[in-house]
Amino acid sequence: MPEAQGPRHPPLRQAAIRVGLAVVAWSGLCVALDQAGHAPSGPTLLDRWYRVQAVVVFVVLPLQAWVAEWVAQRLQPTPEARGAVASALGTGLLVFLVVDIAAWVMLGFEWLGVVLAVSAPLCVALIFGLGARRFVVHGRSWAQALGAVTAGVLVALILGGPLLR
């Protein structure tokens, strides 16, 4: 009988890889922004926040992915969709970060806000669409799936959002 959890479960492994890639990309972007002398536009807990965030993201983002996944599975228990929300979160954030990195390199730091206005909603749609799709494929309605994904992502954002900018 195949193992239902752990490292041998392909969807969970895929989710871990995607979240891990997003963590590395986010941390790398933070290091680069810090080295270039940039700071977030809003208030932060400490000076040189990008330097701090480059380390914090290694803990916070995986925990956010786990929390989002846990909440969604509690609301719509669907073992076949295990890993869907974490994987979607990792994928969406990775796309978002690649766009941010490309915009910074090609257009400059001052354009990140403009790019963000377009890329953020598209990446949010990607996260919700990918996350909900796996629930729908396994028998949940779109409303049930989107409700579970939304709740999971919101809880994760509330818990870790203040630390990741």
C-alpha cells in the first residue's frame, strides 16, 4: 500500500520543492536589494530589513505554506488534494518573485511599485486557481475549493505577512 504522507508522497514533495525555490528566490532578492542600499517603502521592525528578511523568509514562508495547507484541508478534507495549497502558494510566489527580479534588473527599483500593481493580482489569481483546481478535480465544487484556499491563505498571511514585505 503506498504511503499517504511524508517524502514519498509526490504532491507533498512538489509543494516542498516549489516553496523551497520561492524561499531561495525571495532570500536572494532581499540580499541583492539590501546590497544595493534599498529599503522597503513602508515601516519595518528593524533597519536594513531586507537583510533580516533574507533569513526570516527561510522560516516564515514554509510555515505559511504549511498553515495554509492545514487550514484548507480542515475546511475541505480532500486527501487526494494534499499539498495543493502549499504547492500553489510556492508556484505563485515564485512567479511573482521572478517578475519582481526581472523588473528590478530591467527597469530599476523605482518601477517595482508599478509592476507590483499588475503582477500581484495575477499571482494571487494563480495561487487561488492552482490551489482550488486540485480540490475541484477531486470532487469539491469551485465555491468549496476557493473558500478553503482563501481561508488557508488568509490565515497564513495574517500570521506571517508582517514579517515578509
